[in-house]
Amino acid sequence: MARITVTVDGVAYQEEVEPRLLLVHLLRDRIGKTGTPIGCDTGNCGACTIMLDGRSAKSCSVLAVQADGAEVLTVEGLAGPDGWHPMQRAFHEEHALQCGYCTPGMIMAAIDLLKDDPDPSEDAVRAGLEGNLCRCTGYSNIVRAVRGGARAMRDAGAVGDR
Ligand code: FES
Ligand code: FES
């Protein structure tokens, strides 16, 4: 067992973990962050995407011990005192989900994409989110939502915040 300290959505946790424990299982089973789903458990679908020290990561591809000392942000930590994060609002307004299983990972990956490209073209959004799969929507509304969320974040001066 290893003792780790990890900050998740602004709260510090100290946990005893087996070296083989995946970060996504720590988040869901130990910390209760079930808003981060598991789709494939093999790094392919992107459903489990979170921010690890400010950049997106597939939490089924990271060991919990690798997050020792790190800051993790999940979809559950995105909303602020004024309500939803602009990207969450954009997904709602553009009907960018059906079953919603891919949505937390899509939103986290989209916010990360904007850190490198605050005004992405449609092609740039599609390329940036190619590691995140959706079985339902056909992606068009997701692309529209990401571009709308990007616009809202630029207007709010929030690109790069989180
Ligand atoms: S559950 Fe992590 S990439 Fe699919
Ligand atoms: S909305 Fe169902 S997988 Fe994307």
C-alpha cells in the first residue's frame, strides 16, 4: 500500500492505495466522484477524462499513485458560484448529448483544447476531441457546443482558467 495526497475539486484527500489502483477507481469508488464515468477502461473512449494538474488526462490510464501531490479537477468541480461553467451551459444549449455518458469527458477535453486554441475551427474541434467517442450524437452538436462554449469563455475572459 502507498499513502498519497491528492486534491480533487479543491478538497485534499489522503488515501492508502494499492499501487495498481487506477485514478478513475480512486475518484469513483473512494472519493465518490461518480460524475466521471468509465466507458472502456482501456484508454480508448475518453469518458473518464479529467484534468490532472491543469491538463486533460484519461483517468483510467493513470495510476492513483501517479496523482500523488497533484490537483485533479472533475466535471463535478467545474460549476462555480454563478452556476454552470460556460462549456457545461453550451452543451446544454446546443443539445450536445443524448445518453450523456460521454459528456463529462467531452467537456473536460473541450476545455483543455481551448487552452491551446481559444478559438478553434470546426476541424480543430473535431481533431482535438478525436480521443473522445460518442455513440449517440453524431458529433455535430458537440462541435457546435464546443465552439459556442469557447465563444462564451472568450467573452468572459475565462479561457485557460480551468
Ligand atoms: S474509460 Fe477511460 S478512456 Fe474509456
Ligand atoms: S451522448 Fe451518448 S455516448 Fe455521447
